[in-house]
Amino acid sequence: MALRFYNTLTQQVQEFVPADGKTVRMYTCGPTVYNFVHIGNLRTFTFQDLLRRWLRASGFALNHVMNITDVEDKIIRSATAAGQTIQEYTKPYEEAFLEDCATLRFEKPERIVRATEHIPEMADLIQKLSDKGMTYTSDGSVYYRISQFKEYGKLSHNDFAGMRAGARVDVDEYDKDDARDFVLWKMKKEGEPSWQTAIGDGRPGWHIECSAMAMKYLGDTLDIHAGGVDLVFPHHENEIAQSEAVTGKPFSRFWLHSEHLIVEGQKMSKSLGNFYTLRDLMALGYQPEIIRYLLTQVPYRNKLNFTMDGLKAAATAIDRLRNYKLRLETDKYPVGANGEIEKRIVQAKLDFIGSMDDDLNTAGALAAVFELIRDTNTAMDVGQFFEDNRASALAFLKTFDSVFDVLEVTAVEGSLSDADIDTLVAERTAAKKAKDFAGADRLRNELLEKGIVLEDTKEGVRWKRK
Ligand code: AMP
Ligand code: ZN
């Protein structure tokens, strides 16, 4: 079965192919850089990384744009309180975000774009909306008149027939489910940053930013627009209203939304204060790949309940995967191939691909991996796994890891590389052969101090990181 996604717009699972059959034009809403992102935010970005990787695994090229919201009410408030410009204030948070993305092994979008570098494009779009009679001005600020856009509500599937005509909202924070004319352009205020543009002196609202940047780089109709579920309304609904009123074309063919990461039943959020950052968890000794695993294992449209036990279970799962890989790489097997095992591996691969194609069902994909591990481990224990089965089992693990990317150990500063370890292990083996047992023990201890455990097996020495 072909690749398919649940589309929030149609409320259906639909087969996905990019419009031109080759390159996926995708826009994802990036962070508002007024603070460190927490692992709830990172769940959404992990989903987007998985989405990217699976689209590529499906044979498509990518043109993916992610924005950085670096002008917005909270940013202005915080920068003012800190006595800084918004650039000074946001820079370290943007850097920290990009660092977190690299730590969690996210592929880089083809473009990362800042709102503050696209103000003229936003002004231009607002002008076009005004030319079409979609806006009005009040106290110098420009608002979108949503009663003029007949399809308003089509993404969030809300019926806004009874909305309060003329009720306005000019902040970037909203009450849920309350549709109101939203601000496109805010008139310059004393003490706030502003830009001089063709439509006057002021600053943009939040929603116009994504419409302007998405269409600038990706054209009138995107293949995929994605974000967290809290962005469906009003942010994405407003993006549709802005873009489609100008182009008369669908803004995005597919809309994908990831569910929240929750803590004790509540959404992890900055405002509730119930959050952990990636740095918090790493300081507790959890490697980034453990956190990545935790964030990928629950399919993106299900809520993910964050617990410390969940983190520990993720660490155990990764150990299991790594031990299996080590066994495949270092065990000696009888010559030949077991046809049944080959078939079993082909089946696991089909199950893995089938699950990922099914709206990125990561839980199903992981189950395919672990069932194969169980079955082949059993076969190994009873001598039914053969030398010629090794390559296909390793190839399957590689397919798995090209998407989940958790097998490689994150290098800790001052730690040994694989090649360094191999050299020390070889030296120790040589020392033992030369009956220099003290030397061999010293090398073993040296490795142990650096977190490397040696295991003498009948096939030779194996090592693993603690
Ligand atoms: P923000 O920086 O607040 O604009 O959020 C960046 C992204 O994180 C958006 O796509 C949000 O939908 C998403 N997000 C915020 N909180 C959570 C959460 N607890 N779980 C998953 N995604 C979240
Ligand atoms: Zn956006």
C-alpha cells in the first residue's frame, strides 16, 4: 500500500504524492524564540524530522522551509524587560534551538527563514489583501475581515456562522474556538520595534509571517504544511484565509498536525511551568538518542505521556537494539543461509515499511523490529541463524536506523572513538598473548574508566559502551 497521511483538512487518510511527483514542497511552523524550547515542542519537531526522513525513504526529494518567529508579543515584552533589542534577545534562543535540533539528529530543512527578514513580503501580501477588500483599518492597525472569507473554518471544522462580526483581536495569543478578525499589521507603538514599509510604519501580526514566507519560497500551493495540533486554530486557519484570499488556490494540499506531549494529563507548556528542556534531561544523564527514541515511539497523532519511567524504558530499548547489532556484527555463525530466516527478515521489512506508510505508525514499525530481534535471537541461540543471514539482518537494521537514528552513541567530550577503542582492545589482546597480564588488565581498566566494557567470548573480545 502506498504512503498515506491523515489530512486535517479533509479529515481523511489520503494517499500522498507530491503535486509534481518528485519534490515535496513542505512548510513547517518553527519555534517562537523567546525562551528555550521544551521537549513538548521537540516532539513536534521530531515528528517533522521523521516525516522528512520517511518522505525521502519513499523516493521523494524535499524542499522544506521552516520559519523562526523572531518578532511577536511575548518576544517584545521579554526583550523590553531585559533592556535589549529583539535581535539581541532572540539570538541566543535561536542558537540554542538549532543546537537542540542538531543534538537530536534532525535533518536540516532546506531553508530556515526568520520573520524579521521578510517584512516587505508581509507588507506586500497585506496590500494585496487590502486591494481585494479583505481588510479594514482601525486605529492605524490593519485587520483581516474574516466574514469576507466564506471558507473560514474549513481546516478546524468549526462553524463560525455565529461569530461576532467586527470583534477584533490584536494580540498573538488567542482564546480557543473564538473566531475574531485578526490583526495583520500593527501600527507603530512607542517603545516597540517597527519597520517602515509601503503600508506604513509598524510591525506584522504572527499569522501573516507564515503565509508570506511559505508562498515566497514554495509557491501558491504547498504539498504539506505541518505543525503542532494547537496551531490548527487560529494560526493555520488564518494562514489559509490570508493565502487563499489572494491566490484563489488551495494553500496546502495536506495539513499534518502532531498531538501534544503531556505531563500528568496536561499539555507540557512554558506557561504551566511543567516542562523539561533537552538540556534538563541531558543533565540527568539521558543521552539525546534516548530522548529521540522516546519522542518517536508513540505515533504522532496520539498524545505522548511523558514520564521518567518512559525515559528509562527508551534507554532499555536502545540497549536491546545495540546489543542485537553487536551480536550480528561479531558472533560467528555456521556457514550457509537459512531460507526461513531470510523470509522472516523480508517480512519484517515489509511490516516496517507498511507501518511507516500508514500515516507514520512508528509503534507498528518498532514492533516489526523487535519481533524480528526476538525471533532471530532465538534462532541464533539454537544454531539456526547462518553466516549468509547476517548481511540481510544488518541491512534491515540500517533501514530502521536511517529513520529512527538511535543506534549511534552520542560522543561525549573526551570520550574514545570506535577506532581508538579498537586499537586499545587490540593492544590488550596482544599483551595477553605475550602473557603480559598486568598490561592487559591495565588496558581493560583504562577502557572501563572511559565507560567501555570488554567481554571475552569464544569468538574473541567484544566491547560496548556502558
Ligand atoms: P511555539 O514555540 O510555542 O510556537 O511552539 C513550537 C511548536 O511546538 C508548535 O508547532 C507547537 O504546536 C508545538 N508544541 C507546543 N507545546 C507542545 C507540546 N506540549 N507537545 C507537542 N508540541 C507542542
Ligand atoms: Zn506558522
